[in-house]
Amino acid sequence: MELTPRLRAIAQQVPQGSVLADVGTDHALLPAWPLLEGRIPSAIASDLREGPLSRAKATVEQHGVADRVSLRLCDGRSGIQAGEADVVAIAGMGGETIAAILEQAPWTKENTLLLLQPMTSFPDLRQWLVENGYRVEHETLCQEGSRMYTVLTVWGGQDVPMTPAELWVGRNTPQPLRGAYLSMMEGKVRRALEGQKASANPDQAVVEQLEQVLAGMDERKKELEA
């Protein structure tokens, strides 16, 4: 089975012998891969909609792992209980949605590895994690075509506050895509800032915050180059 770089960046972090819960599983490729690799004994694959769960069922049956995957039609909050999984992956959703799922599952703070891959609202998710008893251990970058993604490896525990720039791009770590990722995110912030300044009634607080973010990103780039 071949995974996209985004899913592979998540799957490769699932520890040997753990039980994985994949929230919003869609095709269930993420839990199927470590099962086929002999990395995990069993998995939970949940989704809100019947269509994706039907695709998940087809995947696990096709690859002969249906007997080791519990398929659940649920939102990931009500259908998965404490103690059922050692690892919880939540990928391909907005950061605010990921935070809302975790808010209703406080058991994830206890001896649970979280692998989070937000598509939007990166600053909101990082801020929520810091404020609600989670620690971002590190972030892994990957690229698919022209798009780059980050996978947050998170545990329960107290984290140190993040700067405005770190809320947008995370903390610097030595990995090949870091410089390109900083440049990509800098472009997003600059466009947001230009949009504010071009507005008939710009929000000055937002303008100042975005300017702080840009200044911090510049420091991150210089730190990386050094």
C-alpha cells in the first residue's frame, strides 16, 4: 500500500505495538498501513458520515485487515472512550475542528500520543493546545506537489507559551523543508496584512499582530540560516 507523503508522515510516527484511533478516517488508509506493516495489532477508524465509512470498510476488506479494525460512525468524541487507543490521529481538518474534538475528549491528555495535521487555523490550534494542557513535542513537515503540511506530535502536559510567530509556524527544528515552509507561511501573513491595510476600516489590533508575526518569522529565518 502506498501512502501520500502527508499520510506517511503521520503513519510513520505510530509506535510499534500501539493501538491507533483515526478520527475522520475517510478511506482508512492511515490505520490500514501500520496494520499491514505489522506495526500495530489493531485500530479504530471513525467518521461522521456513512459515505467515508463505507470507503473505509472497502479498504480494510480489500487489504485483509477488516478483523482488526473497528469501524465507528461517530464524531470521534462520543464513539471512542478512554483506554481504547494509545495513539489518536486527527488529520485533514481545520485547526478549530481539531480543537473542538479534543475539548470533548479530555482523556487524550493522559498517556495518549496525538498526531494532528491541521489544514487551516494553525495559530488557533497551537494556542488552544498551549492553553488547555497539551505540549507540542515537535512538528514534522512534508510536501505534496506545491503544498506543504505540518504534523504536530502532541502529548498532555504543560507547554511554554508560544510567540505570535510560533503560533503561525511552530518552533524551529532542523529539517529540510523548514526554510520553504517559513517562506510559504510568510506569504500567507503578508497577504493577510495587505488585505487589512487595503480595507476601508482596517483593524489596527490585527495589523499590529500580523506585523509582529512577520517580524518573528524573519527572526526564525535568520536563526535557521545561522
